[in-house]
Amino acid sequence: MSPTHDARSRFVAAAKAAAEKWPGLEDLAHRHGVTTEFTDWKFQPQAVNPATLKAVLAALGITVDSPQVVLSALAQVDAQASQLVIPPSTVIRAGQAAQVKVNCQPGPELRAWVELDSDPALGTKGGRLELDWASSPALGRLPANLPLGWHTLCVQDAAGPVHQGALVVCPERLELPDDLAQQAQWGPMVQLYAMRSRQSWGLGDFVDLADLGRLMGQAYGADFVLINPIHAAEPIPPLTQSPYLPTTRDFLHPIYIRPQATAEYLAAPAAVQLAVDQLGAQAAAQAAGLDELDRDAAWECKRQALEILFRQPRGQARQDQLDAYVAALSPGIADFALWNALVEAGQVAQVAHGSEAAARFASQHAERLAFYQWLQLLAAEQLAEAQAACLAGGMRIGIIKDLAVGVHPTGSDVWSRGTLLAKGMAVGAPPDYFNQVGQDWSEPPWRPDALAAEGYRPLRTMLRAVLASAGALRIDHILGLFRLWWIPTGMGPGDGTYVTYDHEAMCSVLVLEAHRAGALVVGEDLGVVAPGVPEYLASRGVLGTSIAWFERAANGVDKLPPDAYRRLAMTTLTTHDLPPTNAYLAGEHVAQRARLGLLDVPLAQAQATAAEDRGAMVSLLLQEGFLDPADQENVDQIVLAMHRLLKATPSVLLGVSLSDLVGDRRSQNLPGTDREYPNWSVPLTDPDGQPVYLEDIEASPTFQAIVKVMQAG
């Protein structure tokens, strides 16, 4: 018997024993998209602990505390399905005839129709389309010529109530622009907060982003700049350091506002401008010489300055702008502003969303809500100006924004959208090669059933927010549109299980909203990837992600030659979760993990593996002629050769880390750590650890050498 077959036999036996303890438990889990078995990163089958299954089902609103309850819950699933006249949401592809399951009797009094969407961005003008379902409603046929958009499907039997469901018609795929289809485009990848100028307030901001985009487009032919997530954080310190743990993904972080670039500052009296300038100088002075960025200090100064500007009289035209902005984003922006004001007042835990107390607080603190809404207007304006600057500088894409996987467990979304999120659960990742103890990201996941019940409108709202003022969107862990690793509270990362999502619906909504915005989509499809996922994403026009260190030939040992890379991908040498390339070559990813106790193999073994990895890369560079044999021990030359490899791939997007461009050696993030490492707080520095400001990057010899490679051809 082979080892693989033996492992499968043991696995099946364990799974069967678990099922016998709880008859129907696995079936109930499957009916709700909860995985009861999976294959780990070593390709070994694993059975999910029954305790995990029970906890996940409870988070989906199904408490099972006895075998009898399990069987009752199974019967209830069927009963609920039979009571639905039409599904709460139907997502289809344009140009394809589709059918809807309908639970009603045929007859001449049965009426069905579609209320068509009115959306100038998609060219739809509304109206009503009658459907002939009277003779055969169970088939529920939909015509193939429905326009793109968010429509409403309606069914009425005789004089009874009108049953409605969302009907979302999406493009088959996102098509590449002609210029991108013909020639690869490259650009820098930037942690915006770390990329400071001497005019910013201790952290990089939207004006710095505009200046970088203009410079890289005009002088160096870059077509995009990829930035970290800029989602909203807490309104007052202490601020969460990670940009991947926002309070909501629907709004922006005002810490990136440059106060002097606001309309209010430009219209203010000289004395007010001076007060703002002094706070800016104070923030810059506090940040000077620090090894780590201090978000709290920077935001304290910036917040004071913005408070001063908010108190200045606003003309009617400016007030009209604010009112129109708020009206366009209501009611979401009202909830978000209220949450901010409650946090500021220390009352968020005592006031429930939608309660009389919440309405009373909002009425009593209308001015504070207006302040937080105004901050969002400023942030949106400056982000739009940054995108305009990128395009004016010659970039063809401009800003590529990054979408975080989820939200903070005590953030705005949890307060205002609690029914959409699974309580007692955190998103994470099972153990893999790079993180062998697994990861717990602490973010509560969306409930797939709640999303479908809401017609996927929360997903639409979030996508429209992050696609605003962007030429493309990178989706961190895009595998989450297919399945997410749910970890029950109190359990370790390895004790979770996958919960599946309707990926056809989720990805179709993504494609529709990206098409509507005229944007590209890049999916980070790294890690433990379910079979068929990269192929499915490619079929929908969603680009994948390739990291040179992880790309292997068919034998699983040799590095992948550049001409074998995926075309429909963004290819890079490193990411925000890896050290800069020169540090990776030095084995810093192993040394850091050893210092922090994150290795589950002996240090010598990990170092040998890292040395083998570097050797394989150097061998490929020599073989392809990117590296002179005399330079195979020269780290700077190896880094340059790796960028030649990057340039030689057929991938349509090529990302170059700004850290690599200036020779920085420190990681921005060390996955699996919290306080052990200053994650997301490392400023941009040169190889000697000295700060590098935006004004200095062109003076770096490394910058000039790498940019020359990327401009070639």
C-alpha cells in the first residue's frame, strides 16, 4: 500500500468515526458550504474536528447541541428552500439564457417582470421587461439579451404580494485594453505611509502619491503605482498599524490627507494657515530620526489641523459639494460618521446600531458627524487628484488600489453590519510552507448566506468604494471569493475549516463593478489554492499574481524560466509580506522567524533550504544570461539580474518594489507576528538604514540601475 493511499485510508476512517458520533453533522455542514475535509500544504488529507464544525454552524445561525437537533436542522434546510417563491439573488452572465427556480403554480394570473436598472455608467435607462411565465413558471426562463446592471426580478400570483429578488447581469469577462494586450506595463509598488516627502506630516500622503505618480510616469515611463490598502481606521489613537485590518473598507483613512492641499486651507486667513503649518512642522519634527513610524503622533497633529480648518466658515458652493457627497453615499456614510463620533465619545459599546439611543446621539452631535463626513470628502478629493496626476504624467493605469481581506473585529462594519458578519469567527490561513503554524488575521468573515439574502449589494457598495479613483484593483487573498479559512474563537489557526462562497456570483459582481469603473483587477492567488481557481479567474479576465521566488518548473525544484510565466498576471520579485529582495537573498526571512520562534524545523534545515532556494535562482539567472558568472556572489548584481528576469517575462503587469528601488533591507510585515516586529511601521530607508524621502529617490544609484532595466525595450 502506498503512503498516499495509507494516509487516505486513515483519513477516511477518522472522518467516518466523527460522523458516527454526530449523525448528519457532516451532511448539515456540507449543505451550508462548510468543508469537513481538506488537503493540507503537504498534500495530506485532513478531517475537520467536529467541534470546529459545530462552532462554524453556530456562527451561521445553526446551533447544534445534540444529534436530534442536527436532524431537525437538516429538515429545516429543505423546508426553507421550498418556501422561497424566487431566490433573494440571481447573478447571471450577459448573453446567456438562464433559468430561475420558482416555487409557485402556473396560471393566467401569474405575472413576472424585471424592473431594469438605470445607471449612466452602464448605459442603462431603466424600464420594465415583462416575462411570460404564466404557463411554465417552474422553469423561470430569463432572456439572453438582458442589459448589464443591478435589476429587480418580480413575481406576483393573482392579487397576492409581489415577491422580489436581485437580478444581477454581469459581463462574461474583463477585457484587457488594447495597449496592455500588446505591451507589458510596469510600475512601483509602494507602502504609501512609508514613502514620506519633506512636506508630509511624518507619513506619506495623497499629495506624495500624486508627486510620485507624476514623476514615475513622466520621467521613467511607469504606467501604474500600486499602493497598500487605504481603508479607514479608528478616529482617535491608538490607531491599528496594519492597513490590512481596517474598520471598514467602504471609506478612506483621513491620515493620508494633506491639510495644506484642501480647499479650506487655501481659503483660510493667513493666521489660520500659519497655525496649520506649525502643526505640520511639529509632526515632521516628531518623526525625524525615528526608526519606526508613529501614526498616533502624526494623526494627533493632523487631526488638530483639520479641526481648525473645519471650523472655518464654508461658502454655499462648498457646502453644496459636501451635501451632494454625503447624499450620494448615504446611508453608509451616516452610519460610519456616527460610529466615529461614538468612538470619540467612548460610547460605542453602549449604543446599538439602529437604536433610539443611536438616533438621539446623532441628533445631539450633528456637528461631529458632519466633521467625519467632511473628512471623507477631503480624502476622496485628494485621492482623485492623485489619480489625475498619475494619468497626466503619462501613466496608462494610474493608481492600483489594494483591497484588504476583511475588517477589524471591533470596527465600524461590525457595529453597523453585524448581521452580515459571522460572530465568533476569524479569517486566517491554515499552515503552509511559509507560515507553518498557520495565520489568524482576526477579521470576522462575511456570511455567505447573508450576502446572498442581501442580493450582494454590500459587496457592490464595497467594490464601488475601492474602485473609485483607481485604474485597477488588487485583491488580497482573492481566494476568499471562493472559500475562506474560518477559525473559531479560542482555537488555533490549524483548527479551522474552509467555508465556501458562491464564487460565480462573487466573481461576476466583481467583474461587473470593475467593468463599470473601467478598471483592471489583479487577484493575489498565492498560498494553498483550490484546483481550478487560477484557470477560472483567467477565464473571467482577472489577472493572477506571480512572485519570482515561488515560481517553480514542473519538477518542483528548478526555478521557472521567464518565458514560462503566466501572461495574465502581475509578476513581481517580492511582496509586502516578504523582505526586500536583497534581504531575501541574505536569508533574512529565515533569520527573523528563527529569532521569533516561528520555525517548526531546525534552524540549520531552514537555512539550508533558503540557501538552496537562492542557489536555484542564481543558477537560472546564469543560465538565462541575466547575471555575469563573476557577479554570482554580488547581491546588488543579483538583484539587478532578477529585475532583468522580471522584464523578460510575458506577464502584462510588472511590479517593482520601491524598497528594492532604493536598496531598503527591512520588511514591512512579518506574517504570524503582532508585537514581536514593528509591522507596517518601517519607513523607507537606504541600505544603511538612513531615511529616504520622496525627493531623494532619483539620487539612488540602485534606483537608476533598476529603472533602466525596466525601461529597456
